[in-house]
Amino acid sequence: MVSDKSNTYYLRWTRGERIQHWVLVVSFFMLVLTGFALKYPESWWTWVFSATGSFDLRGLLHRIAATVYTLLSLYHVGYLLFSTRGRAQFQALKLRKRDFLDLRNQMLYNLGKRPAPPKYDHYAYWEKLEYWALVWGTLIMVITGMLLWFENISLRLFPLWVLDVATVIHFYEAVLATAAIVVWHFYFVLFNPAVYPANMSMFYGYITAREMQEEHAAELERMKQHLDQDETEEVLLTGRLEV
Ligand code: HEM
């Protein structure tokens, strides 16, 4: 095990990626808060909105947050397509056969049937699944949300039942997305004893040598092998920092 006192750090997020993440955090929770306040207007916790005397406030804030969230998603697609690092991220995020083997081996380890957990690369299978679940959820929320927002246009193009179905999908996907973030994502980045009270890379962009060894051992091994070579995809993604 590598000591946490080592002065080597490994890059996980550039400043631009951290900004994308924080814009996502703020806009997503604004959508959750205002969305459920729209659905349950009589709930005690909606006093924040009622206190202003304007019922429309939650609808307005939901649309503002939805605009920020949608623009961020479009920006992110552009980042993945048109920047060198974004393209490397996209390659690293692709699901591969190895991820399914890692999932199986991690389960076997959890059940005590393997002596050691799998060694993970830049993204472990659960990080990739979380990312693609977010992409899928965003597509659903943006499409159904737009149908609801621009109902005059929607009703000119589709029968009424399409809007009813969109409302149901928008609501249940909202429940699923909120539960996935609060239970799944928060466990891995906040409550997991290995990172508690938080995975600090979301603030600073770097992880420690110990975290790198424990969570991305396969990538670390490759980095060591490629140290003297030209910049490889993984060095580009992970860059080392000596302090
Ligand atoms: C991704 C996170 C989101 C969550 C958690 C969320 C949640 C919700 C919820 C719970 C409702 C109430 C549904 C109902 O009454 O059955 C709602 C309504 C709505 N949402 Fe979202 N939503 C999200 C994203 C979006 C996006 C991206 C858009 C638009 C692009 C959008 C547009 C709307 C609109 C227009 C309504 C109806 C508002 C009204 O009745 O005034 N939502 N949302």
C-alpha cells in the first residue's frame, strides 16, 4: 500500500471538468427541489416557494435550471467531440468486455470467493455505469421536459396522450434519478468508508497516491510502464503532480 504522505498526486478532473460537474450539481438539485415542489405543492417543505407568495416561482426556477442543465449537456457533448482530452475521456468511458468481468470478479470478492478485488483502470465499471445512466436519464428528462414546456407546439404535433405519457415518464424518471444520485452516487463519493467524508478530487482535481493505488491500480501499472514514452491516452487523462 502506498502511504497517503507520498507527495505524488494524480489528476482526475481538470478545472474545466470540475466547473462542468459543479454546474451539474447545482442545476440538478434545483431541478429536483423545484420539480417535486411542483408535483407536491401542499408539502410542508415547499414553504420556501410559498413564502414568496408566488406559486409560479417554482415553475420559473424549474425552467431556468432546466435551461442551464440542457446547455451544460450540449456543451459536454461538444467537449467530448471536439477537445483532445474530451475525446480521451470518451474512449476511457466506453463500456468494454473487461468491465463485465470486473463486475463479476468484484461480486465474487464481496462474497469471499476471490482473494482480491479486481484492479481498475481510469474508470471502474460502476463509474462508467453511473456516467451512462446519467446520459440516458438526461436524454429522457430533456425530451419529456421540452414536450411539457412547449405544450402548444407538442399538442400541434402529437395527440394529447403523448403529453400524458411524457408527464408520467418525466415524474418516474425524476424519482429514479434522484434516488440514484442520493443512494448510489452519494455512497461511492461521500459515504463509502474509503473516501468518507468526501472524495476530495471534486474540489481539487487530484487524488492521492494511496487512492490511485487502491482504486486505479491497473492504470497506475500502465502509467509506470509508459513513463518514458510519448504522452499516452492514460497519461493525458491522469497526469502526475509532484509537490
Ligand atoms: C433532470 C432533473 C429533473 C428533475 C428531477 C425534474 C423533476 C420534475 C418533476 C418532479 C416535475 C413534476 C411532474 C408532475 O407534475 O408529474 C417536473 C415538471 C416539469 N419539468 Fe422537470 N425535472 C428535471 C429536468 C427537466 C428538464 C431538463 C426540463 C426541460 C428541458 C424539465 C421541464 C419540466 C416542465 C416544463 C415541467 C412542468 C412544469 C409545470 O407544471 O409548471 N424538467 N419536473
